[in-house]
Amino acid sequence: MNNKGEQLNMRVWTLFERAGFMTKPSSQSSSEEVVTLNGGKKRTIDLSASSRELGVKIIGENTTATRLDESFSTYIHDIHNLVQIAKAKAGLYVLTGVEVSDEDRLYASKKGIFVWCEEELQYYEAVVEAIGIYAKYEIIHSFGLKTEEEKNIHHVLALRFHQPY
């Protein structure tokens, strides 16, 4: 594997797999998830990470390009479309060769797409190294996603005060 793009793809799916997500591709299979776009065209997704027990699915696209051929918003719209078609909760765009402005990050996050550059990728690799599968919750939280278990909120009277008259 001498292709930088393939190496990045492997880094990203390995990170998610080690964090406890079910991934495509994975260590058992290198096949990527395929979605059908409007018009019947097939498209592969670099990362599909899901946690059925938490009701979360994240898809991702990765690039090692040192400059983008099109505007940043074009890529974000593309991933946003893929998120909807794949019925995912969020999208991830990993760019290791390009710096992304705060303005572009904000634009992407408003579309439900989160951007990781090399620094963020290294950070989450370190988190996974340190806490293993519990990093899944840190990643999910960073995407601003609410899990199924968080939706079960029960209000219980914990303390009752009684004062004599």
C-alpha cells in the first residue's frame, strides 16, 4: 500500500474500528459501502462507521490533496448529499494536506459535516490509544450527536424535605 490516499483511508477506518464502531471497510473486509445516487449512479464511501446499540451512523470522505480542485462548499454539499442518501447522522471530511479556515469549518458544521485535518486526526488517534472503545463516546459527542441512551431520561424524586410546622 504505497498510495497516500489508501493509507489515509486505512488510518481513518482503523481509528473508528478501534473506537468500537462497526466500520466499512474494516479489518475483516476492505470493501467500501456503496450508495446509489439519484439517477442510479453508484458511489463508494471512504468510511461508514455505525453503532447500532447507540443508533449512530457516520460517513466520511478523505483526501490527501494539497489543494482542492473545486470550492470547499462543493465538497461539503457532496458529502451532505451522501449523508442523506446513506441515512447517516453526520458526515466527516478528513483533509490532511489542506488547511481549513474557521469560516469553512463553521459552514460545514452547519450542514452536519465535521472537518478533521491532520491535528484532529492525530488527536483522536491518541484518544483511541488511551481509552480504547470508550473513545466512541468522545467522537459521538464531538459531532454533537445525541444517542438513543441519552434520550431515555427519567425524572425521579431523589430528595424529599419535611419540616415540622
